[in-house]
Amino acid sequence: MIMPVRSTRSHTSVANHVKKTPAQAGVFYFLENKVPVNKLIIFFLSLCLSSVAIAADMANGKVLSAQCSACHGKDGLSRDPEAPNLAGLSALYIEKSLVDYQKGARHDRRMSLIAQGLKKSQIKDLSAWYSAFELTAKVPDI
Ligand code: HEC
């Protein structure tokens, strides 16, 4: 019978030579450091709680939208021909647009300035607010 030869190298030394993705690095961290199960549970519970904490606050979005309504309309339907409607856009799209204006991936002399003044949580709140508007569209009768 052929017995498998046990490697003398530890997991750590092999692992150090392998390029790891951040997720793999996390798993290796737990394995190599033998993190006790109760600490793991606390870690995952805190992840769940933190995602609750960053959930969007639509009511705050409504308050914040006062600074947007001059151009985008109180009802999210713009009166300014250069400003698009925000009512009913997906939260994902609104959030991405505002982050893009902030980071310079998208540029507009007004929006870039306005987005600079918004915190991440405020962007989420505004996105939740405008995305909750319900729209009905009337297709032109031609
Ligand atoms: C001074 C007028 C003005 C104000 C105030 C303003 N916007 Fe805008 N907004 C614009 C214009 C103009 C555009 C189109 C810019 C472009 O062409 O990229 C725009 C674009 C956007 C877009 C991209 C929409 C799309 O369809 O791509 C979002 C999202 C947005 N604004 C959100 C906001 C929010 C949220 C506020 C308030 C915090 C706000 N804006 C305040 C004028 C304004």
C-alpha cells in the first residue's frame, strides 16, 4: 500500500506563495489564526448589524431633497430643461450618478459641486427617496 507523504511545509508557507483574493485571504486568516467559533459568530453578527445601520433613511432623503427641488422639482419631475427627472429612477442609478459626480467620473458644473457636499449616507437616503416615487407614463398616440 502506498501511503501519502506528509508535507513538512505548513499551510502558512505554501499559502504565502499563492496569490490570494481578498475573500481567500480572509478565510486563510481565520484558518491560520485558529479564530474561535464564538468570535466568528460575533464577527458575522456585527456584519449583519452594520448593514442594518447603513440602511437608507427615506424620511431624511425627503428633508435633503429640499436642496434639489429647485432644479429637479418637488415631485422629482424637473422644470429645468437641462435637469433630468429623478422620480422613479432606480436607487442604484441615482446613487451611482451621485458617486460618479463626486469622484469626477461624471462631470457637470452644478451636479459635481452639489455631490461634493453629500455624505455617503445622504446619497443613500436621497436615492431611496427619489426611487420610491411612482410614475405612470403615457405613450404618445400616433
Ligand atoms: C442647480 C440645479 C440643480 C440642483 C440644485 C440639483 N441638480 Fe441634479 N442635476 C442637475 C442637472 C443640470 C443635471 C444633468 C447634469 C448632466 O448632464 O450630467 C443633474 C443630474 C442629476 C442626476 C443624474 C440623473 C440622470 O438621469 O443621469 C442626479 C442623480 C441628480 N442630479 C441628483 C440630484 C440631487 C440628489 C440633488 C440634491 C442634493 C440635485 N441633483 C440638485 C441640476 C441640479
